[in-house]
Amino acid sequence: MKKMINLKINDIPVTVPEGTSVLQAAKAANIKIPSLCYLKDVNCIGACRVCVVEIKGRRGLMAACTYPVEEGIEVYTNSPMVRASRKTTIELILSTHRKKCLSCVRSNQCELQKLARDYMVDEDRFRGEEPAYEIDQTTPYVIRDNNKCIQCLRCVSTCNKIQGVGAIGQIRRGFDVRVGSPFDQGLDSTSCVGCGQCIVACPVGALYEKSNIDDVWAAIDNPDKKVVFFTAPSIAATLGEFFDLPPGTHVERQMVQAIRMLGDVEVFNMNVTADLTILEEANELIERIQTKKPLPMFTSCCPGWIKFMEHNYHDLLPNLSTCKSPQGMFGALLKSYYCQKNHIDPKDLFVVSVIPCTAKKFEVSRPELGHKGMPDVDVALTTRELGRMIREAGIYFNDLAGEDFDDPFALASGAGKIFGATGGVMEAALRTAANILDGTNEKIEFMDVRGTPGIKEATYRIAGTEVDVCVASGLANARKVVEMVRSGEKNYLFIEIMACPGGCINGGGQPLQRDSVRNYVDLKSLRAAVLYDSDKENEMRCSHESPVCQMLYDEYLEKPGKAKAHSLLHTSYTPR
Ligand code: SF4
Ligand code: SF4
Ligand code: SF4
């Protein structure tokens, strides 16, 4: 048990465990110390000097994020010296910041804008030399605008420490220092996996997704196009935050109605192809065991993880399931089965997926996920982009009564729903494996693979055999698991990896939350709880029970893994 430390903050006695920072201790006294570069579990470098405090008897000001509590110290968070220092610091940051607040994608959600207002700064007090950097638009998913960057390094820590990718870092020296890729190349020349975690870490509008909103409006307004949307499992758990609903609000039915109000569109449920993924993946795993193909098998639902493997572990590409992601499967079915059934020329069908991340924007541009140069999914919109479209259309989202998805892709199992949280794909697979191989439908909940730890291991007895499985989220954790597999230290049969810590509910395209929320609220658990609660309420909990999947196999796909299903639902990978 940790030793407890007594101190005073603004004359209020506080007792906190040893090692707590002054910033965290202040929260215990209901006092907020502003911060900018600090992000819990990601970045703690005391660089921006916004969180400075006075400590009685010490000279100068201390950064509260890096200063650990000491017995008996007296901290002042709101003295004249502290307020003046913070104000000057913010004014200095603004002196080189390209202020485009009215049209900035982060307007109203920008942490710098909020601080400027809270401290009533003069934004033009210091007129510094304004750098003019070229905006990096080289990837189809993330835009980097160094003219707005305030050098907090939250993105750099995220990419290096949490994702273990290292695509960006500080480059150059002195006044010219900036965040960039090695040799100042475009992001497309790096091993960036497109996860978008740097975007959600950024406090200002220096990082944002490449928007496809105009493409979607153009398709909706084109009378020659039929427009269909489908939404990923996690969107229903997060979209409400865009409209200021508390984290953990389930808005699936409002989301469907709001999309339908955008124009003459149909709205489908991507949980259907999450179910289909389980059926195809289960079949593939059994075939790998029987034919002695490479094991362990890694899941392939997450395009950020797939790109990570293509860059870093060419020798293990044969261990990736060949199943397309649920997004890839849905696009392929729409441009084939759905078009044939409804007598639509595939070139007249405009397919929009609503997805939790920017990695899926990259995925839709993969040539292998299309036919004859035509992509299966025309546009992938992040949760934030969908929110912006709903806002632009003037829809009172929070007042909507809600509607159901459109047939034939409406009904899905609870197992499909939990795909949006780390461990969800594994649990869905275990449900089907236990049910089909053991002939029991009693075991539905596999608690060992749930929750937010970065790496989870479990052993289950299935078909009389002990099966070791592993679940990891966050690519730095994924790298640890891959290295353990490669060295032979671990001998799992099946491994689920999601690039984003906590899975898609915490994806890089999800609604932005300020550091004041991210540092103190367990967003991942609140959002995941929506999916698990909804799964529990679902009468159908297992993917193999899905009547929609059954219909798809009967009418079109024949059987899991058979030629037709294989050509439409499976893919291949490219060493990069
Ligand atoms: S998208 Fe992901 S991998 Fe790429 S720079 Fe951002 S955090 Fe790094
Ligand atoms: S891009 Fe954003 S997160 Fe990265 S250093 Fe600049 S301001 Fe900070
Ligand atoms: S975990 Fe989900 S949100 Fe994150 S990159 Fe993978 S698919 Fe996208």
C-alpha cells in the first residue's frame, strides 16, 4: 500500500497517495489546474507551462503535471503570479499560431481557444514571425497543418508510446523546430498505419481527417445515384457525444433516423457483416488446424493493425486471417448481391460506410477491395464527419424518436455488436465455437477477454481441447504480443488485435473530448458498456444464429469458405 501524503492546495487540506502529481492532487480538492501538453497516460513532459503553480517557500513556478506531491507543501494554483504567467504563456503560444478560429475544424472544441477565453488573453499581444508550412495532405486519411501546431507533442507521444509506430517526431532545430515525419517527407512515405490516434490526442486543429462530406452530399444530390449507408457497431455508442450527450449514451435508433433525414438513402447495419466475419473466420480457423496452415491466426477486422503488419512483420502475414474487415465484406456484398437483387448497375450505387477511424478511409482505397477500378465502398465517413453532416442539415438529433435499420441488412446478433470493443471479436468467436463444437449454448459471456487492459490472455476448453487465446489493443501492446509469438515464448491459437487502445469505441474518428474529460473520465469503459448492455438485451447473442447470414449463404454465398464466399469475403496482404 502506498504511503499517503498530506499537503494543502489553496489552503484546502488534501491527502493523496505518494507519487501523485500536484495536478492530480488538485482534482481531489475540486480545484482545476489548466493544462495543455499533459494527457493522462500519454504525455507528461511539463513543456507548455500552462499548468504552473506556486509552492510556498520555493522560488519560481512549478509545472503541476510533473511535480510530485511532498509532505506539508502548500500549493497556490490561482495567485496573481500564476495567473499572469499563464496568460503570458497563452499569448506567446498564440503569437505563432495561425488563428483561423471561425472556420477551424476544431472551433468550439479547441483546448487553446478555451484557455484563451478562460484567461481573457489578448490574442495579438505578441506579433511573432508566423511560419508558413506546407500542409501535409499526402495520405487519404489524415491532414497535418503545422501552422496550427503548438508543439505540445501529444501526437508524437501517442504515435511512439501508445502505438509504437514512430511515424512522427520533432524535426529541425531552434525556431524551425516542428513536428514532422523522418526527412520531412509526407506522411504517406512513412509507416503510419492511419489509426488517427494522433488526431484525437491533438488539442488544436493541427490534425484532422481528410473530409469526404462533400462527396456524400454530391451523391445524395445526384438523381442518377442510389445512396446507401452502413454504420459500424461502435458508432451507436459514441455519436451522441457529438451532440453533447454524456459519454455512454446509446443512440443507435436516433442515428438511423438522422441519416435517413439527410436525403433519399437507405441505412444498413454493419453488425451483419461482423456476424459474417465470425462465420468465415471460424471456418478458416478450423481449416488451418486441419490442414496444418500457419497458426496462431490473427484477426483481420482492423485495417490499422493490418497496415502495421504489412509494414513490420512480413514473415507473419500468412498468420493473418484472410477475411476482409466487416467494412470490406459489406462493400463487396452491396456491389454484387444487393445490386443484382435490386437490378442496380454497381456504378450507380454509392456506398457510404460510417466508421470509427481514419484507417478505414485508407482501407477503402485499397485496390484489392474493389473490382475493375471501382471501389466496393465509395466513401468512409468518421463518426465526427457524420455528426457534422447531421448538424449541417439542421436536424435536432437529441429530439429524434429513432427508427430501425433497413432490410435486408437490419438484423444482427449481440455478438456482432460487441465487435466495437477490445475483446469483442474474440468473445463473438468463442460463443460460436463453444456452441457449434461443444454443442452447448449455455456459455455466452467470456469475461476474461473483456475490459480495458492492453493485453488479455485466457484459456478455454473447447471440443475437449485447452485453447489459449490472446487479445491486445493499442499497437505497442500488439507489438509485444507479436514478438512473444515470434520468439515462441507464447503459443496461442487465436489472437485478436485492435489498433486503438480499447478498440473501435476509442478510434481516431470518434467524437473529440477535451483533456479535461480525457484526463478524468474512463471513456473507453463507458462507451464499451453501451455495446455490452445492448448485446445483453439482444435475443440473438451468437453470430451463427443470424437469419440474415443464413439467407446470404442460401441465396448467394453458398457456404463459409466456399469459392463464392471466398472470392467476395476474403482478401490478401501486401508487404510494404
Ligand atoms: S495516424 Fe496513427 S500511426 Fe499515423 S501518425 Fe497518427 S498516431 Fe501515428
Ligand atoms: S500536431 Fe497537435 S498534438 Fe501534435 S504537437 Fe502539434 S498541437 Fe500538439
Ligand atoms: S481499432 Fe477500430 S477504430 Fe482503431 S484503427 Fe482499428 S478498426 Fe479503426
